[in-house]
Amino acid sequence: MSQAGNHAASGYPEVMRVVLAEDSVLLREGLVRLLEETGAQVCAAVGDGEALLLAVAEHVPDLLITDVRMPPLHRDEGLRAAIDVRRRFPSVAVLVLSQYVELSYASELLAGASNGAGLGYLLKDRVARFADFTDAIERVAAGATVIDPEVISALLTNRGASDPINTLSPRESQVLELMAQGLTNAGIAKSLVVSAGAVEKHISAIFAKLGLHQSTDDHRRVLAVLSFLQRN
């Protein structure tokens, strides 16, 4: 992530204000240090869903980062709190961390992808990759929807044989995965080493095959694709 001075120039808050919820004290402290090194201000670092909601209500941060599983039952308390935050504080971007690929959690979170600020779902392994993690934070804070590549892969392979998504070509599937990760057309072109025009053609083909309305807004197009991926 860029330092605070670069945030303002890029359209990010001058100092990104973050509420962090993680029940593991060791990981929580590590994340606090990591976030502060990037120039973010950690307004609160808490260990359960109830404290998370109180902290968000008090500080109304730019970004909430939370684990899926929190005390007391270590099931989906963090996710439930994140969904509540999306409903009550739509201006707060949300980044959810999970130990494993849990499609039911991902789908439930994505159900609200078109409402409010940026949204992200990452595996905790991604936290150890500094560049990946900080890039995800920047994009979520800027309003993008960012889903871990492993989650996207699981969503794509968990489709029925008759699903229209299976009509996509291998290249179109690659473009769809990169769109779902929050990349812009320029980012997709760079990742696949193709022209911007080629990316636009692939995206048009994807929308035609999936029966989705095209839009000039990249963010809305990503959300439309994610909404399609949720459907049974």
C-alpha cells in the first residue's frame, strides 16, 4: 500500500482509518503493525463480533478487516458482524479474512456486494504475501470488490453442467476470474499480456453469454458477474 501522502493523490483517504477484528492476539498484533507500516490508522483492534460492532459504531472507519470465525462459538460471528456493518454503515469498506475456502460464507457476503462501499474476501494465507494483502486493502478501500483467486476458482468449478458459465472459452474464464478479483480492464490486459481492445472484446463476449447487461462502469460490471456467480 502507498504511504499516506500517496493515498490523497490516488483518491484514497489521506490517512486510511481501520477497525480490525481478529481473536488471535498474535495475528491481531501482527496485522496492527502491518497496517501502521503502510500508513493506516488502526482506530480499534478487537477480538469478538460484539466489540467489532461497537468499534465501528464509535469510529465509522474507512475500512473494517475481520476474521470470519470469532468468539464465542468460532463459527460465523465475524461474518455476521460484517454483514451487519454493510447494512448499518454502507460507507464502510469491508475485508473479510478466512482460514479456508468456505463457499457458503463467500456467497453470503457477496449477496450484498452491490450495496455500499468496497468489499473483499481473502484467505489468511494472502496476508503473509505483503504485496497481495496491501494491494487488496487499497482496492477494497477504493470501492472495488476483491475476491481471493482460490475462492473464485472454487466458485467457477462449483457450477452445474448446464450453467451458462460453462460456455465461456478458457480465455474468457481467465478474464472473468481477473474481473472478480477487482482488476480493471488495464490491469487484466497487463496480467494476460494482451491489448486493452482484446480485453474489451472478451468482456463483451462474457456478458453476452451470461445474459448480463453491459455497463461502462467497471465496478458495476464486476458486481454483476459476482451476482451471477452466486446463483444456484
